[in-house]
Amino acid sequence: MTEEIAATPGWAEERLEAVFAGLPPATHAARNAYLACLASRKSPAAPSDLLGAEFEGCRMALRRALMAAGVDHGVLDRIDPALEALEAEVADGS
């Protein structure tokens, strides 16, 4: 018997690296926590019917962590569309 382990697709981490390019190293832990949150909220076997809403808490926690790390609100607003797109693709099971 094999156990399903929650995980994001392999490409998601690469895409997130691109989103975080240029951000300070202090944001690395927040990026990892966000990726883990995405994985824990996504069913490993099927596309979601929640249209990405299951990930809203992940993005809000990420924003709080990035603000605590000193990331400017303008930067957060700039990366938000990329995060939304990433979440939509993960939800779609792409």
C-alpha cells in the first residue's frame, strides 16, 4: 500500500524561485512555508473545484511573513498576481 503525500508539482518550486528572485535571503523561510502550505491544502490526486480559494490563507500568511522580513508593500503587490497564477495552476492540477 502506498500513501498519498501532499505535494505541489515540481515546477511550482521553480516558478516560486522566479517570483522570489531579488528578494532578501530572509524571505527564504517564508517561501518554504508558503510552498508547504500549498501542498497541504491541495488534494494530491484531483483538480480542485474551489478555484484557488483553498490557498488564500497561504498567501495571507506569506504576506505577513514577508512584511515581518521587511519587504515593501509595493513589492508584495507586484508579486501577488504571480502568486495567484501559481495557485490557480496548482489548483487546476497542471
